[in-house]
Amino acid sequence: LGCTLQHKQANLHPLWRGEIEVPGGSRQSPINIRIRDSVFHPQLAPVHTQYDPNTCLYIWNNGYSFFVEYDDSTDKSTVSGGPLENPFRLKQFHFHWGRNNDWGSEHTVDSRVFPAELHLVHWNCSKYRTFEEAIMEPNGLAVIGVFLKVGKHHEKLQKLVDILPSVRYKDALTEFNYFDSSCLLPSCGDYWTYSGSLTTPPLTESVTWIIMKKPIEVDHSQLAVFRSLLFTAVGEEERYMVDNFRPLQPLMNRTVHSSFE
Ligand SMILES: NS(=O)(=O)c1ccc(NC(=O)CN2C(=O)C=CC2=O)cc1
Ligand SMILES: [Zn+2]
């Protein structure tokens, strides 16, 4: 990487310039996953997702990323198994990416950075009534993280890429239905899991992270469209939505478990 961390940090959006320390935070995200320090847990079941493409509602630019929001009023789209005691409902998915292909992911694996990272955000509908409530609770959320690497064109992602220009500006929203987000998961089910937090405000320590070992492939042009989005609203001085990842946070006394040896 031709850049120093300081250079990268200085370029970051104020939100992620590492200026926000959570007072008393002991389980912040993202982290570097050191493979040799992770502990194989034979009891860890496979992660089971069942996503109903018809529960996809709309896509919007919230000024940090673009979010694809799902109808979470039923159990039609859920994740279960893995480290989870019960099913969690899919609320939204979004990505984090860099200004170029040299960096962009939030988590790293043995300090390897990926050009982007997908987050599928689910909430504990067995224990809490709403997403907003769950976001504040220690076992409220489960986020599946999937690394993106530059490679072959991702056919099914293109439907999403094609609609991004319609949410170029902050607060733009457009209807987006029938999208099967399971096409964004790698075919290999191996994952790491650890207890962490949201990586943007409110940074609450409410997330069981499930980080898939294998990345999915997208091509240059698809990532380039991500970088054409703006952090800024119509009428504001335009700033491209890039480098929307939070700096690495200290592991403190946490163990990362792996579902594979
Ligand atoms: N990057 S991450 O850790 O997966 C991460 C995941 C989620 C949020 N925040 C939200 O989902 C905020 N939000 C609400 O509270 C209701 C709708 C909505 O988008 C922030 C960060
Ligand atoms: Zn995220």
C-alpha cells in the first residue's frame, strides 16, 4: 500500500477519522482478524440464511453509504444458526469501500485489506420488538460481513449497481424491489465470529459479527459506480462517497472464533 496510515486516516470523513472513541468501549468494531489467534469452535453450526426477494423495499443514500432496506415486519427474511441462539430478521444491507482498490474494507484478515465489504444487518426479533430497540442491546444485532475483491463481473449485483445513480445524493431514496441478497454470499460457509459494535454512530456494542472467510468477486466498473455516489446532498459542495470505513479498533480481551479449522 503506497500510503501511510496517517495519510489514509487524514483523508477519512470526519466520522471515521478515528476521532470518535466510545467512552468505556470494550468491544468496538472493526478489528483485524489474526487467523492464528482465532479459536476453532467445533460446535459452531453453519450460518443459515433465508431471504425472500419480495421483502426488498427501497434503496437510499444516508450520507454514509447506500442502504437496501427490507420489510422486517415478518420472519420472511432471516439468518439463524451459526453463533445465534434464535433467528434474526434482515433489516438492511450496505457496503463500505475505498477511493481505490487498495483499501476500503472495515475488517482486515492478517492485516489484509479488501477493496470493499458488505454488511447484512439483522436484528434479534425473538428478544426485541423493533430494530431501533435492538440496536441498543448487547445481543440485539447480527451482521454478516462479506469481503469484496476485484475479479469477475458479478451478474446479480449489476441490478443494484444500475440503480445507484438514482441515489447519488444524500437523502435520495428510490423504490427497489425483488432483490435476492443471498446472491451476495460466498459459496463457502466458513466464517469467523466475535462480539463487536456498529461501525458508525451510535457505535453501540450490540453486534454479533459473522465474517465470511471467502470474498465475493465484483469487477472494476462495478466498484467504480459505488465511488460515483456522494456524501453530500443536492446543492451542497460535492464530495464523493469513498473511504467510508472506520479505522481498526483494539481487540481488548476478545476472542475471535472460527467455524473451520
Ligand atoms: N456498519 S454496521 O456496523 O453494519 C452498521 C449497521 C447499522 C447502522 N445503523 C442503522 O442501521 C441505523 N438505522 C436505524 O436505526 C434504522 C434504520 C437504519 O438504517 C450503523 C452501522
Ligand atoms: Zn457497515
